[in-house]
Amino acid sequence: SSADRVASILEHHGRLNEFSLWSTMDDQGLSTLSPRLQRMARDLRCLQLWYCKFSITPLCNLLLHLTSLTQFNLFEIPVGDENLPQLLSAFDQFAFLEKISLDAVGITLNSVPVIEKFISDKPSINACEVLCKITHPMSGDKAVSQVVKSSNAVKVEKQSWDEKEPWNFYEHKVIRRLDLYNDRHQRIKLHIAL
């Protein structure tokens, strides 16, 4: 299986600073990889997971062992608003986390307050990048205004959607980019999509 092949490669690398996995691997594959990654936990600084079919609980169980991470990226992995608190709580013991990216993970603008609290509780974090969907029946401008109004941000930077930019990488049309800064100058960079 692909998990066995990746595990075999990891077995021959005593130390890795960065591990990126672009795969549709499922929980069974994760259970194969987890022991290898846990053995590398002291040196592993960056973990990037793309398109994986991992359930939230096994993923969180892995993260609990990788407390030396400084950067964590998820792309196209189903998390959703309901599971986001569980995912973020897995980082409670992370002293060095600087950046987290949650890209196309099925969360909406309703999760912005949860993310704001998460980064404010973690002084090490410089930036959090998030792709959020608009799922309620309002225009993009109204949604952006609502987020700003309910946010704890002390500084807001808005960037209008430019159709000339190559956003076809996303399945959804990105209509706004919005940067929210708190009083510690930590930034939440929101990519807001329909």
C-alpha cells in the first residue's frame, strides 16, 4: 500500500525537519505512518497534509505527539466548524507553533471567533491563514462587514477580489481577502469564498 511505501521511506530517515503528504490516504494508512512520525517528533518542524481522508480524532492523536512543530498546513481535508475546536485543542502543548494554515477544510466564517481565541492564547503564533466559505444568504460585502463587526481585531486590512488573479487553484471563487490583526500583531489571513 502507499502507506507502507511511505513508512518504509520514513524508516530510512532518522531525522526529518519537514514532512509533506499529498495523498488520499485514510485512517488505516495514518495508523501505519503515525509511529514513524512520532519517532521523528523531536526534529519535525513542518507538517503538511494535502487531500488526505483522515478522521479528526486519529489526526489529533498524532498531533499530540508532534509538539516541536512550528508550522502546520491542511489542504482539502474535511474538518468542518463542528470539529475545528477539537483540532485546535490538539495544539495546547505546542510552545513553538508559528503558523497554521487551514485551506479548504470545510469551515465557514462562523469559526472566525474560535480561531481568534486560539491564536490569542498562543503567543508564538505569527499568522493563521484560513479559507472560509460563505454559506449564509448574504452578499460578500455584508458577510465581510459582519465578520469585522464581530471580530476582536484592532486592525483590519481588506483586499478586493481581482478576477485577473489565478485563484482557479481553489474550487470556490475567492471573493475577498481580509487580514485581521489583534493587539499582539498576530494575523488571521482570511480567504473568503462562496
